[in-house]
Amino acid sequence: MRLEGFACWIILSFASALVAACSQHVKQTREWSQEELDELEAKWGTDWGFTGISTFAHLSYVRCLTTPSELFDIALIGAPFDTAVSYRPVTPRGIRLPVFTSLTGARFGPRAIRAASARQTSFRGFNPRAGINPYQNWAKILDCGDIPVVPLDNARALAQMSAAFSELGTRAPVSPLAAKPKLITLGGDHSLSLPALRALKEIYGRSLRVLHFDAHLDTWHPAKYPSYWASEQANFNHGSMFWLAGQEGLLSNASNAPSVHAGLRTRLSGDGFGDFEDDDKQGWIRFSADEIDDIGTKGIVQHIMDTLGEEDPVYLSVDIDVLDPAFAPGTGTPEPGGWSTRELIRILRGVEGLNVVGADVVEVSPAYQGNGEETALAAAQVVFEILSSMVKKGMQQMGKTGTDGHGDTAKDEL
């Protein structure tokens, strides 16, 4: 009898589990009405600045490189690469840092910029300067995660980044009125501009002009570095990538179509102006940081717009060391005498008429910033300004209608 009772207990337990499983299956396969889904979204779909997974501005995250069907109009992509730097690749010895920043180099820049963007949200993203909320407008904006850049082989890393930018940039945009999708890259060191420009030339079928905010030229011939042990791989670094881009024909830089450096205050090689002369030959126009004292932000904006115009495709590259170390100490090669965060933001707002087809924000090295995240906060704000300008320019190219291309009024909060 005991055996029979045990068998009955087993059968009853199995039946009970089967009923529970079937009940759960019914719950999982029920159809939810749109009204119910809207209610769930209203209850649980809004994040505070301190909640949610750390994507840029709480944007939807898709691993775009492994999801070829995912389309977008603008994508944020991280390039956590920093082995082409010439200074400050590691955490300063003896300094206690927050958990998420107690790591080495600009490879952790994308993570820090995303964390610093936490107070940017779609429901509180209206930009009074631009008159739009870039997150609630015509453009589908995604955080595509990071390129898994190999840290042990710079030549392989260059090939990886080139392939990733090309793959993402050649997708069709979501909006039928947008010609091509646009990428904003979170660095990472400044060398990533080279693979980005390679991809853009392939995508647009022409060389581009560059607006380069930086304390340094970054057009140095690789031989300007100590070069007894020079190698082809060593040529790919964060101070020579625009020289390489020029050699590869990626930059237009004709005498009537130059590119622009702004915010310069670097020391030069040797005992003369040879670096500037080399820069001239490569087709660049220079504006030094201290020119702002004479002509103000308005004058800097006017010079940039007069040089680049509103039609030619422009790649916008922002090295965070364009800011003074008082405002952005968390970077690899800081130079005293730079612009304030407010000045840079004002200039970025002033050049929103440029036809920016891609951008990067680079050289954020969070190990060197303070506990207040001032460098990453500045970088996150720069990205927000670039996004706002891209979306607003897109509206203008669509005829200033503010529509999404399907006949519906976009949520631009105008």
C-alpha cells in the first residue's frame, strides 16, 4: 500500500506541475491589446536618469553589427580603442577612482560618455536652442553598442573599425527622405577618424571635408615622432591619422575646399613653423584657441561657415582636449589655454548649418577626470548638440516640414 500511495503522490505531483505549466503557457501566449500595451508602457516604460541599462540617453540598444536587418537614421557606435595614443594610456598611480572609471585609457570613453548622458531622456530632451527634441522627431536614433576592437594588434583594429563603419553606413535609412544613415562614434582615441573617413568615402563616392576641434594638428607625418624604430603599424596613431587620410585621398582639401582645425594651441616640432607648412600643403585652415579672445565665438563660427559652407559633406571630429584641462582633465594629452565647455557648445550650435555626414567625440579618458564626471559630461553634451544639429538639418532638407516622410507630423515639440 505504501508503494501505491507513493505512486499516487508522484502522479498527482506531475499532474499539478503539468497544470501549472499549461497555465503559464496560456499566460505567455495570450494576445495583448494595444490599449493594454500602452498602459504597460505608461506604467513601466519611462526611466529616471539613474535607472535603466546604460545606453546613450536611454536610447534603445541593438547590437547592430550582428543584426543586419536593423535600420536607423542616426546611430551611436562606440569604438573602445586606445592603443594608438602617445601619452597617458593608463590610470594615474595612487589615485582612487569611482568603480566605473578605475580603468585604463580612452577605451573606457564610450562607457563613461554613456553614463554621463543618463540625464538625457526622450521625454526631457527638448533643445531650446534648436527648437526640437532630437529624440522625438523624424529620425530613428539607436545606440548600436560597441565595435569589439581587438586591443592587441593595431593593424587588425584598423581593419575591424573600417569594416564596421562601412557595414553600418551602407544600410538604408529608415526615413525615405534621408539619403543615408549617419554615425556618431564615441571614442576611443582619435585614430578612429581614419577608418571612419575610409568608410565615408566608400559610401559617398567622394572625398570629404573635415571640421576638426582639437588642441593638436593631428596632421603630423609619422616621422615627426621618434622614428628610428618606425614601422607601418606605428604610422597609425592618434596624431597622424589626418595625414594618412590625406595620403589616401579621403580628404578633398583643394585650395578652394579646405578642411578646418579649430581650437589649436599645440607646440610644434623642431625650431620653426615646419608643422604649419606641412599642414598648409595638406589643405587645412587653422584657427587657434586664443583667437576667441579677439573675435569671440561668433567670429569663430563665421570663419568656419565661410570656409566650409552648407553644401559639401563634412566630417565633424571633436577631440575633447580642445577644452581647457580645467573643464576636461579626463583626456590623454591635455593642453592648457583651451576653450571652456560653454564656448565649445556655443560654437557647435553656431555651425549647425553644416552638412555633417558623420561625427566622432574622442579622447575621453575617464581615469583622469574627477568624481564629478566633468569630462564625460562635456562629451555627452557635445553629442547631444551634434544630434540636435543633424536632426534639424534633416528637417531643413525635407523642406522644413518636420514630417517623418510618411505624412505624419513629427513630434518635434515646436
